[in-house]
Amino acid sequence: MKRIIALLLPAFSMPAQAHESLVPHVHPHGLSMLPGIDAIIWTLLALVVALIAYWRIARAP
């Protein structure tokens, strides 16, 4: 568990970003409804961690 936390901690220690409503800007390609690659990676990582936890709990005596 400590290894997982050690791997995830640097990802959450990023500089703060202002919300779009506070600092308006225009995207050159318009609005996109597709998830970004970072959202896909975090989702897959969460699924892998959940599957590992499930397998460990299911095999526990």
C-alpha cells in the first residue's frame, strides 16, 4: 500500500490552476466532449487498483 501511495503522490502535487470562469480563454478547436488522455490513464489506473484489491479480498481465507 505504501508503494501505491508513493507512486500516486507526485501526480497530485501539481501547481494550482485557475478555473476557466476566473481566467476565460478560448480553445482554438472549440469545446471537446471527449475525455483527455490524462482522464483515461487515471480511470484505467483506478480500475487496475480496484481489480487487484478485489482479487486479494476474494482469495483471502
